[in-house]
Amino acid sequence: MIRHIAAILLFLPVALSAQLMSPPIEAGESTIRMLGAYVVIEDTGTSNQNWDFSALLPEQSLGFSIGDAASSSLGKSFPNATYVIDDGDEDTYYSFDDNAAFHGGTDGTLVVIYSDPAVALPYPFAVGESWPDTYLAEFGAAGITIYRTGSIVSECLSSGSLTLPGGEVYEDVYHIHSTEVLLDSTFAGTLELTVESDALISSDYAFALMGAVQVSTYDVPVGGTPVSNSYDYSIWMDSYVLGIEEVTSLPTWGMMPNPASDAVTFFRSTGLSSETIEVVSMDGTLVMQSQFTFGQPSLNMDVSGLAEGVYLVRSSRTEQAQRLVIAH
């Protein structure tokens, strides 16, 4: 990060005293995350910030449990990962040692192994520092070889205290802004995924305490018409506990708003495979459907044409179904 000499001297004491360290993690821990409307995470300086999101309302919950990577069924495929994150549907592999790195994951029979992992954060990471990284993967799905390249740039902007929705307060929190661009290429076309995120992170937890995320996708099929979409949402930690029994029954995908009038955004905790979302009337008639593509964490569906009432929403990949209320 380029600064004038005077600015470097001004912020040097802050950078020396405020550092994000590697979090202590144990297999068997779990967390419940909440989804809500997108909020802007702002700074007025580089230290002593006071982020207060106590008034933000949750609209959906997702559960994650942490396991030991080496003891998992595919531990040998991810020898450099230390932990596996299970959301009840997909497993993803991470390491939290000298840095926070993503090594790939599984989704049913699909296995994605990063030959060059995605390093999101180095440790220690001080206010005023930035970190760039690139990553690579090659994997197959339904007989198609997918070539993945990506880049991520993270910058530690400030530190302060955070009040989460519900009123819980955390001290020694760091504001990390990240820009990630992922490109999946096949003979059939390309899918570009861009994620702009602002995360509020504590050294005490492996997951961000809160994040504001903006996602855009640009799907370019060979010989077809390009399709672009964009989504935004907030996600935050509702609880962090020992044991996995408290989160196994939670849904692995969510939607908001609910009730809805014009559009619904569907979210999933990870996005390694394709997945169809179906909207069914209470008499069993399929009225709408839309599809997640590879790597896509969110999608929008226009429901303005649906009649008011209650509908059942289901996923093609799981047995989970949820109720959607349409109220114009």
C-alpha cells in the first residue's frame, strides 16, 4: 500500500499495536450465521472505530461445524489443510496457521482441489497493510473439465469495537476489505464471479464476526447470450459453540426477503456445483425455477408475477424445503 512518508509515520504506532493474529480453533466447534439486508461498513479513521449494527434484523440462518481435516474421509486429498468446514451439504477445507487459506472442497461426488490455494489473510496482519494472492484449480464435473483461476486482494483498514445484531459487543475487531475475482473456464464458456466484501474480524474466531458482501456474476456461454447478475447481503455470527449437534438441523441455503413482493435472493453457504431452486404452489404445481451455476453463491428470482399466498421452495440437491410467502 503506497503512502506518503508523513502518513507512514503517522499510522506506524497504530500498525504496531493493532494486529490480526491467527485464531485458536478446535475441531468440534460450530457456529450459526445469520443473513440480513446489506449494510455499509464505514470508517472515520484507522482506530477506535465503533461499528453498531444492533438494529439489523436477521432473515435467515445457516449452520457450520468445524472438523479435523486429516481425520476426514478426504483428508489425504487436502494434506495442507488443517480444518474441514461442514455446512450440512458441502465440505470445504481450510488452514489457519501462518495465513488463512482455502484449499478446496467437496460437493457430493465433485471434488475441487486447489493446486495453488487461495490465501485470504496473512498473520499477523496489521492496520494499514494489504495482501494480494492468486489461486488455481482444475477439476471435472459431468465429464467437463473446469479450469479455475482467481485473485484476491485484502486490506486491513481499521480497528475498533463491534456491536452485532442482538446487542453482543466485541472488542479488538479489524475491518478487512477484500476484492476477489474468480474465473471458471470450460469448452462451453466462462463464468466470472466478483466478490467485494467488508469483513469485521476478531483474532478469537475463525469466521468473520460480520460481513457485508456484494456479488456479481458474468456467465458467457459459447454461442449464447451473456448473462449478468448481482446480489448483496450481510452475514454475521449469531453463536459460536463447542459440539456440532446444535447446527446439523439448520438449512444449508436461505432466501430473503420473506415475505417477498417483487424479488427473492437465494443464498447458499458454498457454491461448488450447479443446483436448481424450484418454487411450488401448495397444490404441488411447479410455478418457477432458477439455477445456481458453478461457483455462484447467490441468485435472484423475479416473483412479481406470482399470486399472493404461500409457496414451497425446494432445492434439487437436498431434501430441505422452506416456505415462501408472497405479499404484494
